[in-house]
Amino acid sequence: MAKLLKGILAFGAAALLLACAACGGNPDPTTTPETEAIITTAEPGTLEIVTSEVEETTEELTTVDVTTTAAPTTVSGKPSTKAEIVDYFNAAYKKVKAEKPGYTSHERTVIDKDKISSSKSWLESVASLVLPFAEGAFTKWTDPEVTARGADHSGLPPYVDVDPRWVKSAICTESGGNYMIRLNLVDESVPVLPKDGRTTIHGRMLDRGVYNWEAVMDGIGQIPVIKIEVNKFACKYSGSYLDAVIDRATGAVVKVTTWVNCQAEVEVKVPVFGALDASLPLGNESEYFNFGK
């Protein structure tokens, strides 16, 4: 629950920046202030997945069954092709989820203040001043959380076997008796937030840092005494990846790092200041380590 709460707070970072920045900007004289903490929103819609860079398939990605996938094949020696690397990774994950060795995890959210933009120049200026306060709440690593040996390991992403169609490219190198695997995810555009983030490719594979309607609304609800109307919260995911360190001798997972890279296009209405918009680069880094310790 602690992870979920911290994640929800991170999901509200975009609206928090807009709302806080508005406190120092030029008000809209036609808007009157309000003091109730009320959120009004449009209904969430459907997602759009960018498939232009997806290799080896023309099938719609949205038809993939997220509950079942084919069993991975056995790879002899170092995996080299994308299909072999994905199969090897899936096999290692089946092993760790079956054996439940236990692990430690933590996460952090990163907001790149140099890449924030808005149609209102004053908002860009004020946001750059306000951002350090938001960064203090989100960019620090969360406290380590331990999943005990034998406990439920369903919180370890990915949540289903990785489908090669979700992977733009895959790399496997060797270092110190380990295979170092990187799975670079396909780009994905979500013009309207889904109710369930795991209906997206990023949500199935990475989850943390992947936005869904309820979490964003809950995050905005953490902002006290401000009525915020959300008109738009679109996400473009690009440059996300999953890194895994796997012991060559045993096939055991040693460490996993996930990076979610999202450009959020946000439009909100804030009391006194009216309609505000911003393009916000939001990143989430999660680490899973100390397997079996």
C-alpha cells in the first residue's frame, strides 16, 4: 500500500506543478476563486498504440491476451536475436516467480525541468522556480521495501511473459559471469488515459510510472483546497526500457531496473488562472535487487 500511495502522489506531479505555478502567475480576471477540493474530469477513453517501429508483425497489439502467453523456448548458449533474448528473459522470470527467492525494491520519479513547455510563457518561468519543491517530494528513492522469500512475487514486473512485439530492440552482453540484458520498449501513445494501466504495453511490462485515470485523479486529489478540472492528460511513452542481470550459471535473476519515459501533455483549469497547459517530461526508475537475500 505504501508503494501505491507514493505512486499515486507521483502520478499527480504534473497537475501539482501546474497548480503551484499558477499561484505566482497572472490571473484570468474572468475567473473567480473557489476553495473546495473538487475534481471534475472527462470520461477516460481508449488507448492508441504506435506500431510504426514494431518489428516482425502487422497484428494489432491491442489484441494480445495479457493473461496468457506462449511458453518460452530453450536457448542454448548466449542468446543473440531479439526472439532468443526475450525467450531467455521469460525463462529466467518463470524461474524467479516459481522459486520466490525474495527481493528488495525501491523507486523514484524524475521531472526534467529543462524540458517543460507551455503556451503560457509565464507558466514556464514560474514552473522552473516551483519544480525544486516538487522534486524534493518525488526524486528521492523511496524507502526500500522487502518482499520475503516465499511471499507473493506478483508485484515483480513484467506481469506476463514479454511478447517480442512489445520490444523495439534487445541486447545481451556478458559481464562477470552474468548476462546483461536490455529490452527497449516500443513507443506507445495513449491520447486518453485508460482506467487500467495494464491494458497498455508499458503497463504490462513496467507498471510503475505508467499512468491510469484513477491514479491520476487520486494524485490530483492530494492537492488541498484547489478545484482542478482536468481537460486532458495524454501520454507519449518513448525511450523506456527494462534491464536485467541474470546469472549465466544458474539462470537466476540478480537485479532488474525499469525506466519509464513519458511525455505528458496536460490541460487543466485552475481557479483564478483559468485554463493552463503544459508538456511535462516524467520519468520513473524502479530497481529490484537482493534476490534470495
